[in-house]
Amino acid sequence: MRNATASHHATHFTVVLALACTAANTAYAQDQTAEPATAESATPVTAAEAAPEPAAQPRNYALPALEILGFDFLLNRFNRRFGSSRDDYDVSLGSIRRNLHSSWGVDDDPFKTNQLGHPYQGSMYHGFARSAGFNYWESLGYTFAGSAAWEIAGEKTPPSRNDQISSGIGGTFLGEALFRMSNLVLEKSDGVPRFWREAGAAMISPSTGFNRLLQGRRLDTIFASNNPAYYSRLQVGLMGTAQNVPGTSTQVKRNEAQVDFSLDYGLPGKDGYNYRRPFDYFSFQATASSANVFENVMTRGLLLGNDYAVGKSYRGLWGLYGSYDYISPQAFRISSTALSLGTTGQWRASESVMVQGTAMAGAGYAAVSTINGASDRDYHYGGAPQALLALRVIFSDRSSLDLTGREYFVSGVASGRGGHDNIVRVDVAYTWRVYKQHGITVEYLLNRRDATFPDLGDRTQSRGTVGVFYTLLGHDRFGAVDWR
């Protein structure tokens, strides 16, 4: 897919609004909570939250299909009128027939187009189906078909398998997280007027907002979150470069302002909460940066699995996770869509110390590039074994220490180029709660890329940054779950 520059800006603007809207709802909620709260004593449960999945309503199977096709048509017309590669959208019956009979290859569109624009486009497809009453797996089918329709009839260039993976699969992982967060804004009123909740939910998931406007209050009973335990955090601050090896990247800004939002949804240990549906547990993080718009957009969710307990002090869940990651620490970029086996749990180490964590290992399809290198189209794809270890140590209700490590080995498998990349990202942050939900965070972030290619030899790029942030915690503060 060759999105127009204008389309890139529209995507960036929409996602920034989504980030701000979710954070605003979190901020309003915390101002309504004067006393300390745990995940068990959070916002009073409404009927929609406590009830099981409502009885199935008649569903219109044609509605999401028509919405997806209509969205593709409007996007094609927009890019044809305002895009930088307008000829690519001059679609005809001849180009459609040619694409139907073409083999699927790999395109070289700009990195942000393929690795951020495509998953967001897929999330729109997913939201159309989810908000029309279809479950996750049915919505995945709509998303995958919608992506294929775009590759064949949305543009006249040959269809590409990398776009199909990022839109048709990565788009569902991102789309489900956005759908759930949109629904959470609607459910957790916390005194916020309905109009503003509807507006905020629509900014997070525009396709969900469109269907709510189209179908009215009929959608109020389509989805029930079952009142998950969750941890949310908004941070605003500055990051400065402590160590920098730019390699072939020609421009790196030493200092940058950042806005970061993260949410852990469906934390284990909540009595009565189960994991029967995909993404009943998920983690989402997005960081906006003054240096390059987005430093990261990352989500992972439990697709198939179950919860478990070990003694009286440990509660967890395990199974198959789906993940979409977009990471851009100025010197280089990596994006991955993957499946992993893993576990998420909470251990009550003592009365005042709790440890939450996730461990995952799996494989996916990834893309890697240098930022501000010779060309924005100079990057490669490959199969990518990967692993994640994330820990949060909570010290009573006063502070927390977060440690997250990620590693991606982007091989020459499925790339046709040979060589490989090994990428490591380590994030260490300490948060001190100063007053109510207001705190201060000190963070160190290291990103390192070691690349080996037959035509380039060995290359290294790394960047270490240190930052100080104002932190606004959600109403569950550090998210400790008490099952006793």
C-alpha cells in the first residue's frame, strides 16, 4: 500500500487524539477518587460491567463488509486526489484482474506507511466488525478479507504479503486493544457526561464511534467487559541522550519531549474474572515524541489460554499471545507482528511487596530500517524469533520499579536478502507516588541494533536515554490485585 503523505498526517493526528482522550478519561477518574483504591475496590460495578456477555442479537453480516468496502473506496479517492503517488490509485477493472492473477510479493513503500499506517488501517476494519456485534475471530476474518480487498482493488500495484500480514493480522491485534479501550471509556463513566465519553471512545476507535452513531443505543448491550482489573498510566516529560552510536543514521535529536500512555487490562487475580475471550488480558503502550511523532506503539494480548493459581500467593494466566510492536528510537526502527507462548502473573511476596510480570517467547514477521539513512525505503523483512520479559515490583501503595526487556532476531528467512538483525530494548523506570495519583518517574531506555549483511558487513546502532516524567496514575494506582 502506498499511502499519501496527507494520509500519514491524518493517521498520526487520529492516534495522538486517541492517546490524549484515553489519558483524559483516566485523569478525570482519578480526580473523583479521594481514598486509596485497589483493583477490588475500584469504580462501582454497573449492570453492563457485572453482567455476562448479553444474549446474541440479530446481526447484519453485510454491514461490516459494506463499511470496509466504503472505507477502502474513500481512502482510494483521497489518495488519488491528494497523494504523492497518485497514479498508484488509478484503479481500473484491468488492474483488478491483473492483481487477482499476480503473485504476492514484498513492496518497498515508506516504513511508516507499511508498519504503522497499515496496522492502523486494519484496526479500522476490525472495529467495524467488532462494533457491529461480531466476536474477535469473526472480526479477524473481516479484517483479513478487507486487507486482501485493498491489496487487489484499492491500488493498482501488485499485492504484497507484508501488507497483508501487517493489516490483516497486526491490525486485529491493534484493533482489539483500541476497541476494548474505547468500550472502557464508555463503561467507566466516573461522572463524565455521556457526550464526552462518546467523543473520547470515537477518537480511540473511530470505526466503533461510527457504528454507535449509525445504530444508536442498540450498541449499548453488544459488549460487556466483565469489569477487569487494570492499571493505567499517563506520563509527560523529557528524555535526553546519555549514549549514542547512530551508525548510518544521519540525524538524531539529543533531547525530546514525550507523552506516554500505557494500560494493562485484565490483570490476573480478580475474583470472578475469566479469560474465555481473546484479549480478556492485554497490554497497550504508545509514546508520542517531539523528535519523530511516535517512539513506539505496542500491544500484546492473550488469544487462547486460561488462568491458574500457585498456592495462596500467586495468580496467573498462560497461553498463546498475539502481539504488534512498532518501535522507533530515532536511530533505527523495527516493527513486528508475532505469536508467542507465555504467562502473566502476580506474586504477593509480602504484605507490602507485590511482583507482576509477563514472560513470552515466540516468532513473527518483522521489518527493520535505519531512520534518516540513504532512503526511507531501505529496509528488509524477515522471520523473527523474539522474547519479552516484563516485571513490575510494587512497594506498598507508594512506589514501583518497572523493568522490561525485549529481543528480536530478524533473520534472512523470508527476506531473500540474507544477513540478520539482532535488536535489544531495555526499559527501567522507577515511579514515586507523591500525592494521590500524582507521581514522578525516572526512566532509562536503551535500544541497540547489531546488523550483519553480506553487502554491508557488521553494523551497530544504539541509543541510551534518561528521562524525568510527571506521572498520572489511574484509579487503581499501581494496579495491585488483592484476591484474599
